[in-house]
Amino acid sequence: MYDPTVARLTYRALLGRRRALILMVLPALLLLIATLVRVFDASSDDVATQLLSGFALATLVPLIGVIAGTGAIGPEIDDGSIVYLLSKPLKRSTIICTKLFVAIGVTLLFSALPVLLAGFILVGASQQIAVAFAIAAVVASIAYCALFLLLGTVSRNAVVIGLVYALVWEALFGSLVPGARTLSVQQWALALAEKVTGSGVDVSSAVSLPTAAVLLVVVTVGGTWFAVDRLRVLKLAGEE
Amino acid sequence: MSADPTPGASGSTAATGPVAPPRTPAASIHNIGYRKYDGERLGRGYAMRSLFVQSLRGAYGLGRSAKSKVLPMVLFGVVLAPSLIMVAIAVATDAKELPAEYTAYPLIMLPLIGLYVAAMAPQSVSRDLRFRTTPLYFSRPIERTDYVIAKYSAMSVALLIFVGTPMLVMYVGGLLAKLGFVDQTKGFALGLVMALVFSVLHAGIGLLVAAVTPRRGFGVAAIIGVLTIPYFATTIMQFIVYDEGSREAVSWLGLASPGTLMDGFQSKFLDGSTDFPGSIVPSNTAGICYLLVIAAVIAGSYLLLNARYRKAGL
């Protein structure tokens, strides 16, 4: 299920050279805004939920998820170096699972942890807002990684498709067509946050918790399984 | 050979020193009858124009494989659809005006335009860098600035078509629905100014980010990140300071992201309505700063692109 060498290679591909610094910019921005809001004394439970759901959960987590999920396998398939990995006596499921673990780890480090910190900076332990959004970010990270790792295995335009899903489907369509919210990782994660926060906080999700939990598990497990299946029959093609 | 005064290279058979190459009658270059090219040399301007046309066509997938036509054409269709729907509604319901202003259209379609820039700017510049084909361009009679100007203007024109065509549809539809020729023409003209500034600004940002991140996939994510993350952050900060009651700060915060920059610009100078909280229009001082920042971003991305190609490696 887990191979340390594959993990090391994936980790280096994701965070090697200056990439870790570039990835660091996003969470740093969130922490900066949280600190500014706190310093100017504008912080309240409402502002915190607005910032954490509107910015952190709607933009930061999916974007890091796209970069980590597709970046874990996409470039390797593109430049063809995946054949060196596939020709080793490793199960395809091991490769996918290892890459998924690394991608989830990176996403947690760069999105869930900053969300928790930003929550504490904004409102401390008030109404468990920080913990609730951190849990939501953890769950969303796992689902996004599985989903985008699958995309990276299936399509060469994985990043664009992932961004279309995260920005157009979840943000634009979700706000226009209520039905689209049922099929949105962000809303499933919010359902969890809704459960954890205190009663006086305005966090609402379009889906109920049991539905959200089932869908989250289905997407994560199903996405991983399908990615393994696709990697088994992978065809290498030239650049356009 | 006239510029070289050293005696060793002058072609005389007398050896002038131990470093002179040994010249034997056997080592000579024969004329084996290749024909010289004595047609017209098309020169620098022609090469630049060709690069411009090729890049512009490439931005819509023309001249490339069918697979790479799908994404730009689908995005173009989606960005065009709301304008057609608006025109249909205006014609069918005898409306007094179109449901959206011309200048507001690019702002409503911001996520889609962002995706288009993110998808097309890397294919325009990143592939040349990734496959190290840039030296081939510079072996032609074009200079570094020519390459940058051609790519920059091609991306700007591609975006102008992307943003301007829906406006054209709205204009034609507005005239057909008899919404008043003068009103519509004025709105359309202001909309075109907006589209032009919008295109040049976004093309500059997109190309610069794409040229810095040639790795496949990363360029797309980086452009989307640069365009949307500051936008979301700025909008949320604007709402927070607005709730705190400082109205002036809202328009100054708007300088911090490309999207809000364009919003403030069109509400201040092009009679547009704004999405800023409380519909705050920037003051005169802030308005001048909007113009300065827009000019600085455009000039800056042009200069940085030139600097990027000083060394055309990865």
C-alpha cells in the first residue's frame, strides 16, 4: 500500500526546488489577512466564518488540492517518466495510494493547518469555529486529492478541468443553481463544519450530514479505485 | 574577411608562425553546385507578423490538433451564451435596456475569462520554453523585443476577441430591439475601451506568469492563483472594512487585485455600475491611482517578459 521511494519522488516533485515557496504564498496570505483583521480589531464570529468559508474553504483548499492532486502524477505521465515507475515490481494500487498519501499530506500541511491557525488568530476558541473549519478542510483535502489524482491520471488537461470544477461548478454554478450544491465537495465539508460549530454561528450547508459523509467516502474510495484502474491501462501519448 | 587584419588569416600560403593552420592542396571546399537563394528576403517585420498570426490562431486552437480546439471553443461558446440570452430576452420582452451593462460583462464573466487566460497563455509561451525551441525563433531575424511584442499583442487581441464578441452581440441585439442608437453606441464604445484595457492587462499578467512557470500544469494553476486568490481576498477584505464603516478604504483596497482594479476603473471612468460593497466609486485621487496601477502592471509585465527572454533557457 505504501512505498517510501515513490513517496520520496512524489514529495520531491511537489515541493522540490522553489515550488514549496510558491505553495507557501497562499496560506501565508490567509494568515496575513487573519492577522490584519485581528490587529485592526475587526474580528467577530461572523467575520471569521465569512473569511474561513468564503476564502479558505472556497478558494485555498481546492486550489492547493488541484496543485497537489494533479501535480502528484500529471507531470510524470506527461513527460513519460512514469514508465520507469510502472516497470518496477510495484503494484499499481501501491503507486496510486502512495501518491495519494503524499498529496493529502501536502494539502493538509498547506491548507488545513493554516485554516486552523487562521481560525485561532481570528476568534480563538470561540464557538469552536477554528476546529470546525479545520476539520472541514481536512475532509475536503482528502476528497479533493482523490478526485484530482484521478483527473491527473485520466486527462492531460487535468489542471484546467479541476479548476473548472472548483471555480465554475462550486463557486459560480453553486451560487446560481441550488441543485449543483449537492454535488460539491465544499458543501459536504461545510455540512461537517455546521455540526461542529456552536449554535450561534451562521454556517449552513446545502446537504445533510449523513448524505455528505456517504458522498465523501464514495468520492474518495471510488476516485482512488478508478485511478488505479486507469493507471493499469495507461497509454502514453506524445505531446499533441 | 576585410575586417580581419591578422596576417595568418589573409590566405597567403607563407606560414607566419607555428599556430597557423597547415594548408595543403587536398583540404579545399568544392563547389558541388548548390543553388544560392536569390529571392526576396522577407525580414524582421514579416517574421514578427507571422509569429503574431500563428500565436493568435493558436489561442483558439486553429492550426493545431482537434483536441486542442475543444477547450478554447467551449469557453468561447460559454462566454458568448449569456449575451445571446440577454439579447433574446430584450427582444422578446420589449425591454427598455439590456439586462447588463457593456462594461460589466467582463466582470460578470471573470472566472471564465480567467480560465481562458490560464489555459491559453501557457500554450502560447510555455511550450516554446519547455521544449527549448525559443533559440530557433531567435535564429530568425527577430529580436527579443519582437518576440515579446508579437506574443503579447497576439494574446491581447485573442482576449479582446474573447471579451469583445459578446459585446458586439449585445450591441447588434440592442439595435435590433430598438433600444436607442445613441445610448447603445455610447455604451458599446465604453465597453470596447473596457475590453481593450482588460485584455491588455490580463494578457500581460497571464503571459508573464506562464513564462516564469514553464512546467505543464503549474502555469495554469499559477495564473488562476494570481488572478483569483487576490480577487477573493480583496473582496472579502472590502466587505470587512465596509462593515467597519471606513468607506474610503474600500476603493483603496480595490487596487490589490486585477478583478477589482478593473471594476473600480470602469465605475470611475466608464460610467459603469460597481460590485464594490455599498456601490462605492473611487474618489478622484484613488481614480488616478487606479490608472497608474493599471499602466504600471502593463508596462511592468512587458519589461519583465523582455527580461525573462534575455536568457532563453528554462
